[in-house]
Amino acid sequence: MARKLKSDAVLFSTTLVLLVISMAWVYGASVTFATEIKHDPSHFVIRQGMWVALGMVGLMVAMKLDYRLFRNRTLLLWIAGATAVALVAVLFSRPVNNSTRWLGLGGLGVQPAEFAKLVAIFFVATVLERRLEQQEPLEPGLFQAGVLLTVFAGLIMIEPDFGTGLVLLAAAGTMIFVAGLAYRWVLTAVLVLPWPLIAIMLYEPYRLRRWLAFLNPYDDPLDSGYQTLQSLIAVGTGHVWGKGFTMSVQKMFYLPEAHSDYIFAVIAEETGLVGATVVLACFGLIVWRGLRVARRAPDAFGSLLAVGITALIGIQAMVNLGVVVGILPSKGIPLPFVSAGGSSMIVSLVAMGVLLNISQQASATE
């Protein structure tokens, strides 16, 4: 009789907790804005429920599909090519808030950059896994991975979406480091990479203003420093126990993007240190269990894939939370599983499904 595969119950349960938090606070944080702008207090929470439902379908499918099916290099190249085409096509779409990040599909907006992050992780895992299993030097594989990462990150930054491009590179870089990259290459990357990133930041004046506002938001409290200051007010006034669910003041048109990028600020204001700690603990659990899955994976491909997915979720959470509490400049990175948004929610849940599938395959070998 075949052994029943068991997925990581802690990972799955923690994800469900974050989804419940998402539904509750997307509604609470958006109700005033939705009533005023959309004339429907449930507008954003209904859309969020739809994205969560689609994402859960993707999670369940990913849990059932053996992750090793995606080791096929030809299949991945076709998927990567289609993703690159989508990233180019989005540059010609209608700008929203001075950015071209969304492709319209049936009246819904889809962000190809979110899907590119997951495709990049699969591709890098495939390249590195072959080198590790054949005990060959990593450098030739790094060139192949580097080409795809440069194309993806470059197209994403042109949108412009500097933050998402950096997250993609950081997650892939974590995988490459874990695979055993020689320290001389790590040191070279540390010394060389900051300079083109600084040049990109200085090329666009708004990025420089954002950086200066991060260093001292009080210099321009009504413009470039406004978001940071309003977020800090929300977090600070929550104290230990918070003001109570739906009792946030900052969501009343003071804090921009209260139901998406800055949803953690509203959670901290309404539930205080206690609620904020619960959210932080959830992401801590996901990172811990994700690395545990990586260590127990039955092969190098699964291990690298688990590292990449864990890094992707963990880095995005770290950047979002860092922006909210003012220790990082504003990046427009959503909080995985929590912020309002379709593409991010679907990709995060599908990625979690893959991670759960790796844990299932690991259980079969124990």
C-alpha cells in the first residue's frame, strides 16, 4: 500500500491565519475609502475574497502536482519566454499612478512582474540543481541564470517598479548563495552591484526624493515624507492592545493605500503590539518551516526551490514591514497573504502550494 503523503500542517495553518487577517483588515481598512470612492463599503473585500478563492485553487493544484514536473528545461524556457513577452507588453499599457504595471484581462488588472518572480525561482533552481548533481562549477550556470534575471529585473524596473526588481534579485541571490557560490563571487557582488542600483535610483528624481524622505521625513511632512509619518502615527498610537477592530483613525484618508501596502500599520493601530506580534510570528513560522522543508527535501531541486520560495515570501514581508515602521524607504511591496491585491495573492498562494508539495514529497522519504 502506497504511503500517504503529509504536507506541513504548520505552514498550511499559518497561511490560513494570514488569509483570515487579510479578509478582516482589508474590509476594515478600506470600508471608508470604498464607501466614498466606490459607493460600496464591501467593494475591496469582495474583490479580495475573489483573489483569495482563486489563489486557494492554485494552492490546491500546486499541492497535487509533483514539483519535479517543472524540472523540464524546455517547458521552463517557454514559460520564461511568455513571461518576458508579458513584461514587454505591460510597458505599452495604460499608465496608473505614473507606472505601467498592469495588463487588463477581462476587466481585471494582472501584474506580470509578480508571476516573473516565481518563474525566475523555478528557472534558477533548475540551473543550479543540474550543476550540483553533476558536481560541476556553478559559474557556467550562473551566466544562464544571470541573463534571465537581468532581463526580468530590467524590464520590471523600467515599468518602473524598482522594489519588485530588487526582491526578485534578492530571492534568486539567496538561492545562489545557498547553492555554494564561492565567497570571492559574493564579495564581488557586494562591491559591484550597489553602484548600478545607486545610478538607477539617481536617474529618476522621485526615487532620490523618496530616499531623502526616508532619511528625514520631517523635512517634507506634507509630500515626500507624508506616507512614512502617517504610518508611524498609526503604529505608534496602537500602543499595546490597540484601539479595537475598525477603530483606526489613520485609515480615514490620512494613510494612503491603507488596505494594501500599509495594511500592517492599520493592524498595528487597531490591535497594538499584541496583534502586530501575531503577524510577525506568522511570517517567522513560515520562514522557519520553509527552511525546514528545504533541509528535508528529497533532492537538490526541491531544496533550492524551497529556499527560493521562502526567501521570496520572507524578503517581501521584511521589506513591507520595514517600510511601514520607517526603517526602509517606500517601495510599494505588498505584505504577502495580507495586502489587498490579486496578482500578489495568487502568486503567493501558488508558491505556498509548491512549498507544501515539497514537504509532502519529503514526508514520503522519511
